Amino acid sequence: MQLNLKNSVSFFDLEATGINISTDRIVEISIVKVMPDGGQEIFTRKINPTIPIPLESSLIHGIYDKDVKEEKTFKELAKDIFQFIGQSDLAGFNVLKYDIPLLVEEFLRAGIEFDLDKRNLLDAQKIFFMMEKRNLTSAYKFYCGQKLENAHSAEADTLATLDVFKAQIERYLGEEMEDLQGNKMGIIENDMKKLHDLLNERMVDLAGRFVFNNEGVEVFNFGKQKGTPVTQVLKEEPGYYDWMMRGDFPLDTKRKLTQIKLRGFNQ
């Protein structure tokens, strides 16, 4: 099935030192960039994370310190990766909660502003979980009728995700999507913008520390301030800003908090 694309889409997968977005680092990235005409370009690189890879992580993806010690760091590769992705939309399997936040964090550490505001974000896992209620290997077997060879190899996983995503669109075209609580969300269409709107929560930052409430106001999504407008907390408790900026929060979360604070000054 040919995807109906108005813009290119970069399907990607990351292997990393762990799952902490703030402290862990990418050790391999693979991107399959799909063009509106159906053409594909592939970018795959191992990356020196500059920190040791825990054994438990290496046992999963098969990448050890010795495999990346001579590779370039993300900072050294950042411009090449940024240029390869260009203005394309982003897609993958379980990318909304992990791969995209980690990628953005790495770009920020490299001094590159990676803007998501004008990109569609597409997660094949969310379609899979909502429509079939499991992992990439299972999805590949279910949708494509094949066994996934070389699972946890970034390129194999990325190519498999592309096949799964295309099969999902073909299988569910015109069907109503429901969330895990059974609430109707909309119709599955071969349109990346409409899929983006169906799949993405009303998050302000990628870690979900802030979300939009029903009135479109940014509110805290954790701790004692959960549900309270961010601007209200910053006004009533100015020290809260400094506490978060010094805390172990992702750089993207701190960036969004600063943007909200500065916007308050200008209003």
C-alpha cells in the first residue's frame, strides 16, 4: 500500500544506554525516510554515547562499549541527522513516550533546536494497542504475516515498523478508533495530519510534565500542582521555576517552562 503523503515521513528507531530521557544516550539510530512519491532513503549509524553502556542494555540490543568506542558522538553527527530528517514528519513504534523525547534531548544537548510544532508525530504502537490491544515482533507477525528477524537491530526494527504502519492504515481504513476507555476518537484515514491528531495527547512538553486542559491552558501534570495552570504557580510560587530548572527534568521540559514564563512577562 502506498501511503498518502503530503510531506516526507521519517520512520526511526533508537537503541540507547537505558530508558532515562534526561541521563541516557543514544548508541544507534536508524531512519527510513519515505518520500511522497514512495521513494525511500535510509540513514543508520552507531553512536559513541560518551558514557558506559550498562550490560543489561547491551544484552537487549547487542551493542557493547567496544562496538562504539571508535564511532562519532551524537554531537558530531547531529547536523547530519538533522539535515537528513529535514522538515519531515516523525514516525515509529513507541516513539511518542521514548524515542522522540530522547532524540530531541540529544539535539538540545548538541545545541540544535529541533522543532516539533509543524511536524506530524505518528506512532504505530498506539494504533496497534488501540485497535488490537502488544510488541513490534507481535505486530509484524500479526499485520505482515512474517517473523521479524534481527529484532532489536535498529534498521530491522525501523523497516518492520514501516511495513506494520502501512499495513495498519490499509487494515483499518475508515474504521472508528477508540481509546483504552472506549471513547470514540475519530476515523482512521490515510492522512498523516489526521492521524497525528488522533494519536497525540494534549502534551505541552514531550515528557508530559505539562498538558493542556480542556480550555487549552497549560497545567501541571504531576505532583501537588497537578491540574493547576503553570502561569498561576509561577506567579504565586516564583521559587517553583528555580526548583524545576535545577531539578532532574528533561531539557525540553525546562525549555517549555521558560517559554511559558517569558510569555507571561510579555502579556
